[in-house]
Amino acid sequence: MIALDAEMTGIEKGDFWRDMFSRLSDRSDRHFLVAEDPKGGATRGYIVGEVRAYEFGSEPCGWVIAIGVDPRFRVRRTGEQLFGAMCECLRIDGVATVRTMVAREDRLDMAFFRAQGMMAGPFIELEKPLD
Amino acid sequence: MKLQKATLFGLYSVLELARDPSRQLSAIDIAERYGISANHLAKVLRDLGRAGLVEAARGAGGGYRFIGNARRTTLLDVVRVFEDFGEEKASGEPGGDTDIGAALDLVLSEIDDIARATLGSVTLNTLLKTMQWRDERSQRLKAKETA
């Protein structure tokens, strides 16, 4: 999965992923799902999600923190199946909404999440340079 | 945000035709459905035809049908047939070179960026699917209420 992410983003983030995986295993409402090639077991995609409660005054809600599909295996509904499986996990955890955050310029991911029925939510991300 | 009339009519037409690409509808059919001017719509449909999104069918049963790719065509693609959507900043606006003008421009650019990202990420197929989901969801909620 680290290799797949590095291939897609151009940055190897081994420590980040190992840390995320170890933190996710602490709680039952954090989920780390992978799509494997049925023939060889190689990882073709992944999705990470969790329930977050009362951040910024929000009711408990599901968050998709990361998603990725091997570019050679796209347009085969792998992302859609991963997203659907994550929504089911979060629904079982008892939340009624799922959120994520996407860069404005990231047309690919933005279009993917829109195609899953996601729309702008009630929060807006704000930021300020600190230099 | 407010779109120009032609843009809105273009979106209505493309979405109505993309809903069932095998179906042909005349300008009058679409105009009646949306309560808009058939004359204005005829010009809009010609523009959509030139953009390769719809095709006019000849003959007695003629009309327009959708010939684009609903999974690839975004709302922004349709909007751009009719208007420049915040692509070029208007240069030389009165007051634009003042400190307040520049600060105001930052905020207005932020709004444009969000609108562009939103329209550019929603394909015709996604919008049509979203309509279906919303209908199904509201029916589920209604059924729950009455149960």
C-alpha cells in the first residue's frame, strides 16, 4: 500500500502509513480496507476511514481520510466498491453522514466523490500562511 | 450565483436530453417542460450542436438528441459554451489597483475558484444519478415516517 501511494503521489510516506495503521488498530470505529487482486493478492486499492465526534461542533460523523486505486486498475469500480464498503462500516458504527476533504484542483478525486453522491457540507476549511 | 439565461437553458436542455440519449426532443418539447421561450431555446440548441453535445435529427419526427459523453462532460463544460466563467480576470476594473480593490479581488476570486471546482467536478451522469438518489432517499424517509 505504501508503494501504491508512493507511485500515485510521487512521495514515499512509509512512517505516515505505519503510524496511521497502528493508530487505526486501537479503535473499532477506525477502518482500513484494501482491495486485493483476486488472482494474485496484490493490493489494487485502499481506503481509510473513521468516526470523529464533536470536532468543530459537529455531531459524530464518518470521515474518509484516504483513498487510492492503482491507476492501471481504474474504471473497474474498485474505488466505488471500497467507498461502499467503508460507508457500510461507518453505518454499522452508528453514524448517518460521511465526509471527506479534497483539494479544489484535484478534479479526479473531486469527480469521484461527487459520483458517489457526496456534495458540499456545512463546513468550510479556512487557512492562513504562518510565515 | 447567477448564470446567464442561455447558460441555464443550455444546462436544462443537455440534462433533459442526456437523461435518455435514445430519445429525441424538439425545442418546443423542452421549452414547454421548463416554461421558457422556444425561440431562445432554438438558438441555445444550435450552440450546443456546434459544441458537439447535441445533434439535430432531420425529418418529421425530428428533434434533438444528446451525443456527448455524460460520464465525462461536466456542468462547467456546458457553462463554457455560453459564458466565460471567471477564467479571465477583468483587467482595468475601476479601483482594481487600490489596496481595497486588491483585497476584494482576493475574496471574489475565492468564490470563483469554489464555483469552478464545483461545476467542473459534477458530470452530467453524476447530476442525473444524484437526482435519482435524492428521490429514492426522500421516498425511503417518507415510508419510514408513515410506518
